[in-house]
Amino acid sequence: MTAATTLGSVAVAKSSPGLTLILAASVPLLGIGKNNALPWRLSGEIKYFKQVTTRVDPSCPEKPNAIIMGRKTWDSIPARFRPLPDRINVVLTRGNQAAIDTTTSGKDNVLVASSLDDAIDKVGQKAAHIFVIGGAQIYCQALDHPLTQRILLTEVNSTDPEGVAPIDCDTYFDKFPWYPQSAVKPTSKDGGELQWKRQSYEDLKQFVGDQVTSLQPGPIAEKAYTYEFTLWERMA
Ligand SMILES: NC(=O)c1ccc[n+]([C@@H]2O[C@H](COP(=O)([O-])OP(=O)(O)OC[C@H]3O[C@@H](n4cnc5c(N)ncnc54)[C@H](OP(=O)(O)O)[C@@H]3O)[C@@H](O)[C@H]2O)c1
């Protein structure tokens, strides 16, 4: 590890790339999961997730990105699809690390870590970007981490003809405060002491770069849903 500073409870590499949360959530309640799976299957959203998390950073083309996830999210990925290719997969567990089923991989791009800081420390300088890919427990912890700079949040709405029936979820990213049930979004510059601010589509486009061909301005219709890709940045 290179020179270190104390962030949170342990020392993490000073030059570690910042953390970006990436998730799809129903609005305004921010439901993200049901029965340890996604509540929906949206092919355009899956493609976006894959392109964003695997894109090569032109400033360090030799480095892959890292994705950090909780053990339950790892378990939710069918064994034949994990580890997610072309990314350093990092799985968090407080339990027996040897019990994480990484045996299907036979590859060296799976790391197991005992905390978020341990995960960041293990990734070290090896990744161009670090994405936190869920689930709710890990998003909630990462939201408060000093290295977390951005949230790529895909807002999902139901187009249920009966009206605004909430999407059926049992897992929520309810710590992110900007979607109260009133659905008031503090996006204005006059919004006072904003900690997180929703950025423009142009800012999102600039952040994800040209390789992410699935990026479109929303709302995008698919099946019984519409969804919109958004970028939020930490202001303070
Ligand atoms: N909509 C989306 O974009 C999206 C993305 C990802 C996941 N999801 C959904 O989210 C749901 C899963 O979320 P979840 O909150 O139940 O589980 P999770 O966050 O994926 O995993 C929780 C597990 O992570 C480990 N863990 C948590 N905090 C830790 C820490 N500080 N240090 C070490 N290990 C730690 C623990 O594993 P041990 O029990 O092994 O100790 C814990 O049980 C699923 O429904 C999934 O489909 C949705």
C-alpha cells in the first residue's frame, strides 16, 4: 500500500480512486430488491450497468474497474455469471471468508473483504474506478464513506395502468434522503445545505464517457416500467 491516511476506521490508500455507487431504484421509495433478486428485468438498464462498470478509463487504459458488493448480492448472481467479467469483483462478508463461493471462477479477479475499508485497501492501486454495486446494506454504509463522490441512480417508475402502484420490493436504499414520499427533489441551486445534488444529463454523459452507448436521456420505456439514468454528486 502507498502512503495512507485515516478515513473512517482504518487507513486507506491516499490515492485510492473515489467510490461511485451505481443502482437502479424505484422512486420515490427507492426499492431495490425483492426476494434477493432485482424487482424487474430491464435489458437497457443491465446493458448500461455493464458498460459503465467495465468502461476503460482513457487516462489509465491498463487498469480494470473494481466492483464492491455485499455477500447477498454476490449470492444473487447466478454462479455461471460470476465473477462479473472484466472487473475486479470484491465481496464483503463478516463471516467466514472461505465460505464465499468463488470456486466457480477459477480466476484471480475475486477478492473477499471484511469491511468497506478493507475492500478499498485490497483494491489499492489496481483499479481505475471503484463502483459500489449493492445491495442495500453496502449502499447505506458507502453513502457515508468519505471517498464516496457520486451516485449513478437509475430511477425506475411503474407504468401500471391502474395508476401509481408502488413497485413490489422488500429491500430499500432508504438512507438516501432526496426522495421523500412527497417526491420533492432538492435539485435547485437555492436548495440550501444540499449534501447531494442531482447533476444534468450533460454532466452524466461526460462522466460515463463515449463508450457507454446505452446512455440515453430518459424516461426510457421498457415492459411495464419507465426509467431514467441520473447522476448525483456530493456537495459537502
Ligand atoms: N437495484 C439494484 O441496483 C440492486 C443492486 C444490487 C443488489 N440489489 C438487491 O439488493 C438485495 C440485497 O441487498 P441486502 O442489503 O439484503 O444485502 P447485501 O448488501 O448485498 O449483502 C449484505 C451482506 O454483506 C455483508 N456485509 C454487510 N456489511 C458488511 C461490512 N461492513 N463488512 C463486511 N461484510 C458486510 C454481510 O454478509 P455476511 O452475512 O456474509 O456476513 C451481509 O449479510 C437483493 O434483493 C439484490 O437483488 C439491487
